[in-house]
Amino acid sequence: MDIQPVIMVQIADRAWTLEALHCACVMARKRSAQIALVEMTPVMQPSYLGTELAYLALSESDRMNSLEYQATLEDYGVEFSLYRITYLSLVDAIVEAADYVNAEVVFATIPWSIIPFWQTFQRRQLRRRLARNRREWIEAPTYPRAQFPENVAIEA
């Protein structure tokens, strides 16, 4: 019995997420893989982890974007699952989500930080921890636009 490969896509800012989704969908079609779309919500208090209290801060635009991402996946005709995760540490959350869904490829990004070198440190930690489990990390997704299906709207 063959296990279907999984490509994980982190929901981050809208532009990055759409680009990552298009790239992941092209890759999923080539590899006959499914996509794990992971919505990560930070919490300020550990007691909010895994509770509905963490999702109270989600805006209407966040909800609309999530529906748009799901529609994009449906347009490509790839199999997908949506996961919602709360976290204190983004790097830990990405690694644990990749482990949970058993992803071969991880589309994830680390946001800019006001603290000098913090983003660089987090990127190195993420790269090292994903590589330890033989997972490919793609932070800057770029694929030729010609590979996108005609029925999928591409925003510039």
C-alpha cells in the first residue's frame, strides 16, 4: 500500500500564502501528493493553547482569506486538509505540524523581527530541525506562471 506524499503549506501573509499555494499545487500534481494547509495562530498565554479563546482574535479578512485558499486548492483539483494550530513558538509549531502531517515538503516563512539577527537565528533553527527529519523547506516559492491552470486566477 502506497502512502500519499504530503506537502505542508503554512498560512502566513496573503501574498506569500497565495504564491506558496500555487507552487505547492503544481508540485502536488507532479508528485500525486496531497496538501496540508496549516493555519497557525499565536497565543499570548499558554492556557489558550488548543482552546477556542485563541481564535477570537481572527478577523473577518482572515476567515475570508482561508476560504479563498481552500477555493484555490479546489480549482487545482488537489486533495487537501485544513489544520488549525495554536502556538507560542513559531519554529516549534512549524516543525511539530510538519511531523504531525508527515510532510515531505514544507512551505513556511519566518516573519521579520525588530530584534537584530532573530529572524536569521529562527531560519537556521527551522532549516536544521526540518533537515534532521529529511523534510524539504521552501521559504521563497517561485514557479513559472505558465504552469498554473487556466481556471486559476493569478494575482501579480
